[in-house]
Amino acid sequence: MYPAWVLYLVTALSAFVTAFVLTPAIRNLAVRSGAIDAPSSAIKTHTAATPLLGGLAVAAGFFASLSAVRLFTAFPTGTLRSLRGFFTGALIMLALGLIDDIRKPGGLSVRTKFAFQIIAALILVHYDIRIHFIQPDYLAVILSVIWVVGISNAFNIIDIMDGLSSTQAAVAALGFMLIALPSESFYVNFAAAALLGAAAGFLPFNFSQKRKIFVGDCGSLFMGFVLAALSMSTRYDLHNPLGVYAPLLILAIPIYDTFFVSVLRLRRGASPFMGSKDHYALRLERLGLSRRMIVAYSALAALALMLCAFAVTQVAVAPALCIYISAAAAFFAVSAKIAKIEMHND
């Protein structure tokens, strides 16, 4: 029997290779099928028509690696049931994003998207993948659905710059795997390793100039859904009750961007569901930072927040509270500065 870390490494590497090998073929498929994101409005942040559907490669790497490791690993019965919930909900979210990508520039209506996202979230709840530290149960179910839908859309919202959503997904997956390692949440470790490898395998093509492809709604919604499910699948409160809020730190940057742009849009009297250039990343670009630098700094910030999340699951209540307060203060300070930057959304 191989050590657990070897199996996790194999899972990540097989997901990486699968995504890396399939992405060029999926790019060709996107071109032939007309799944192209053209810079058709002022809120678009790219200048050339770019193929979508990169999320299909990420999903293929994720599913293929988990299926392969299942053949060589004796998963407990409860783990197999949880993975079925993961797979079913993730496939619904992938299909939803795929249809939306194919139907661009119009895409699906907001109401239709939310309806299917809620269905995917309820499937997780059916398989008992939900928030467990809140009572009564009906409130936990409602908050679980809101959490899944919110995180899925947060990764869709932050996907406005090459590599941004995928690097955030990779770091978050690493964080959940790190926290889940000592626990009995066996499938979390494998699913997190698979998403980490698949997102990393896609990134070279997202950054490429000649063979560029976007992850698309199918990818951002899929990655957000998987991470939301992972966040509800392991224990955080073994050392202190505040540890249950660790996922807020691991997923802090997508959550922050979602709240940031929503608040700014509402202050202007605009719908939070309509696109704009209010994103923190675009404001940093206005300050003179290159997009590569913004993605790199965002990844480093996510890594630091992930380590903070790990810390709050290991320490007592007082230091954990200090970490949360410090992180919140840092976000408020950044918001106060970048909110003053003048942006043009027309």
C-alpha cells in the first residue's frame, strides 16, 4: 500500500496531465463551434476574440483523475456516496456554464442560472454535504445553498483576467487539502488534489498569447462549485469553535471581489448582476500594475490567507480571533484605497 501523500500526488499529476493534453483539442472545438468571447462591449477586459470552454479540460482532469484513483484505492462506502453527490452537482454546474458559453453573447438569463445552481446545491444537501455547525437544520440547509451559489458565482465574477480565477482555485484547493489531511474526510483530499492539478494544467494555455483560451463560465462555475462543496466536507473546529469560519479566509479573495463590485454597483444605482469594471484587479491595473503582477500578487495574498486559515484551525480562540480581525482590517484598508480610483464603465 502506497503512502497517502503518494496517492494525492498521483491524483494531482494525472489531473494536470489530462487538462494539459486536452486543452488544445478543446480550444479547437471552441473555435469550430463558435464558442468565442469577443470584446463586444466596453466592460470586456480583453482586446481579441478568444475561445471559451477551457473549463471542459479542467473538469475532464478532475473527473478522470478521481475515477482513476478510485480503481486503485479502497474508498470507504461513505466516501463513495459523497463523491456521487460531488460528481452529480458538479456536472450540472458544468453543463449550465457550457450552455451559457455556447449561447454567448446573450447567454442564459440570471433567473435560469440561479435555478439550476440551486438544484446543484440541493443535490449536495441531499448527500449530506452541507453546513453542520448551524442549528436548526432548515437554516443550515438554506445557508448551505446560499453558500454554494454564492461561491460558484464569486469565481465567475472574478474571472476577468488571464489566470486569476484558476490560480485562486488552485490555491484554495491546496488549502482545503492541507486542512483536511489529518481528518477522516478522505474524499476531500483527493478531490482537492484533483482540482489543484486540473487548474494548474489549464493555466499555461490561459496565459499563452498564441494558443489562448478562457476557462469560460463552465470552468469558473465548476471550480467554484467544487470548492464550495469541499469547504463543507471537513472539520475545522478540532481546536477552537472559530475554526469553522476558516473557509472564509481560504476563499476570501473571490468573496471580497464579489462584495466589493456589488457594493460599488449598488451605490451607483446599477444592478449587481450587470457587468462593470469595478473589480479590485482592474483598479490595481489602473494604478499601473501589469496583469501578470496582479495575478501573482493575488495568488500570494490567497496563499497567505490560506496559511492564516490553517492557523485558525490549530490555535486557541483568542489568537484565531486576532487573525480574523487582522484579515478584515486589511481588506477594509485596501477597499478604502482602491475605491477612490476613478474607473470608466461605459
